[in-house]
Amino acid sequence: MERKTIRAWIMYDWANSAFVTTMLAAVMPVFYESVAGKGLADNTAENYWGFTQTVATLLVALLSPVLGAIADYRGSKVRFLGVFMLVGALASVASALIGEGDWLLASVLVIIGTVGYAGGNTFYDALLTDLVPLENRDKVSAQGYAMGYIGGGLLLAVNVVMIQGWEMLGFPDQTTATQLVFVTVGIWWLLFSIPLFRSVKDRPRNRGMKLGAVVRTGFGNVARTFRNIRRYPQLMKYMLAYWFFNDGINTIILMATVYGSGIGIEMSHLIIALLITQFVGFPSTLLFGRFAVKAGAKRALYVSLAVYVLIVVLGYFMSTAAHFYALAIMVGLVQGGSQATARSIYANLVPPSRSGEFFGFLSLSSKFASIAGPFVFAVTGTITGSSRLAIVSLIAFFVIGIWLLTRVDLAQGRREALAHEPGVPV
């Protein structure tokens, strides 16, 4: 395990977390409701934001598995990661063009940026199996998420100063300052991605094939994954559990700020609370990685998901900024740790030589599944007219995910993953 290469891999989490923090969690949701969605009635902007995330998730689901299979076949995970990174960063910069009432433009750019972020993460996550030996994956995966908290948190702190101190900094108004915040996300993402692309190199193969043949091979590999997934019954059960609890986690990330704004919490409080999440998340994720090593990844995951159930219940009763701060701390304690542990468990259950294909398959399946969370939130809010009932509906995703996780035998799953690897003793 080369330390320079691992540090470069970890640094990419620092780079792309700015998109999640500013564009998906903190600034853009509030900007979408108050500026881009200006003139929309009642909670329409919140519902449109939910539908925007649904469309973005669907597009990522359709793209990722074939691209993952192609990347495995051509040995080009880093190249594909670079393409998607550029798409996401440029969409972030272009978001500076969004003005009052431009909710459709905002939705389109958020969708494009989300495709860049999530599509790139398919290849970024798959590199974990290439770069890190089995015994170190829980630790390194947690370090990546922890670095993401610091990177995303630092830029968000700068963004808060830009938005709240717009007059002192010489901006004509707060809207202009916020538009320039989106530009900083794209620049940050591009700049801090450089170490990964300098240090981690693809291992090209099958370069003689024409693109059409490679695409057909990619589709064929995905079809093969669907056919052969029955060889990995523990992986199948884990994926089913993952679809549910990961959907719940992602929906909370995407909808928390717009939910808080919708019930009357001011933008400054929402952003400060998310800053708290970032800086609580950094040490918590590192500690959670150690806890997962000591207690076992599965047990650690149970703990984090139980905390999420409590967060959703308390979110229903939330009414003040102080409540939002408290929930932000709770999210920071478990969010990075739960995602890092879930990622490393999956990496241990997939056949190493087909990691890109299987991470693409996970992206396909989980992204289709992840349509449900924002969709349920948006539909519940539309039918009932209550964002509180929309947020409490997410409990089902965590409860079902926990129950399904109890059915997974991780040791057996690892044996199944290695059973079909050429030259690997089981």
C-alpha cells in the first residue's frame, strides 16, 4: 500500500465534498427555495427540489453500471473519474447564472452536477479495492470520509463569510455573493483533484478494441452481473439492505436544509448547523473507523442506523434553530462513519477483479432505489401539505434496512467473493 497514492485517493474526498456540502446540503437548497423558486406557491419549491434529486438519481443509475463495466474492461477508472469530475465542476461554476425565478435552470444544473459527482464516485469507490488491501479498507475508507468533512467544511466556512459578509466584501448584494459561492465549488473541486490524477494511474488493457465493441462489452458485462449475482447470495442480501438504509441517509442529506427552511429556520442558522456537522464529522468518522475495526463493521453499522432512526423521529418535532443544531451534531456523529463502513463492507463482498463492474452495479441498483426517498418525501409533502409528515416517512427506510442487514453473513460473503477469483485460495 503506497502512502502517497493513498493520500492522493483520500484527498479527492476533500475535493468533491464541496459539491455535497454547498450544492446539495447547505447553500443551493436554500437558494433554490428563496431565489430560484421565487414566486412558487406554498411548499412547491421544496417538492420541486425533491423531484430534481429524483431525476438526477435516475440518470446516474442508468449511466453508472455500464461505465463501471467498461472501466474494468479497459482499465480506465481514473480516466472516467476525470471526465465526471469535470462535468460536475463545470456545472457548479455555471450555477452562477441562476437568478430569481430560474428554478428550471437551477434544476438542470443541479442534475448535471449530481451526475458528475455520483458518476465519478462510482470509479472513485471502485479504486478502493485496487489501492488498499482488505485489512486496511475500513480505516482508509473512514479517512476518506473524514477528509471530506474537513474539505467541505472549510469551503463552506468561506462560503458563509461570503454570503453573510457580502456588503463588507464589496458584493452588490447577497444574491451575487451566493452565485460566486457556486463558482468556488467548481474551482475547489478541480484544484484538489490534481493529486489523485497525478499519483493514481490507470492500467490500460484491451485498447485495440473500437469504442462500439467496448460499449457492447460493457452492456454484456452488466448483463452478466445480473445473471451471475446469484453466485453471491450474501452480497445480494447486503445490497438489498443497503438500498434501504442508504436511501434514508441520502434523503436526509438532500432534504434537511430545504426542510429546515420550509419550517421557518433562517438560512444563517441552517448553514451554521451544517458547518457544525462537518467539523463534528471529521473526528467522529475517524473514531468510527476505529470502532468498526474493534467492534466489527456490521455492529458499527447497526449503531449508526439506530441513531438515524432517532434523528428522523426528533426531526418531526423540530421547531427552533437550537433543535436543528442538535440534530446536526447527531448527524455529524454517524454520517461519515456509516457511509464509510457501508462502502468498505461492500468492497469486501465483491470479486476484486470486477470491482468497477460491481460498484457500477451497486450504483445502478442503489440509485434506482434512491429515487424512492426524495420521491416519497416530495409526494408525502404534496399530498399532505406537511413537510413534517414527509420527513417522518423516512423511518421506514432505516427500519427495513436494519432488519435486512441482520440476514447478512459477512464472513460467508467474503468467501463467496473469492470463490470465483482465478488463482485465489478460498
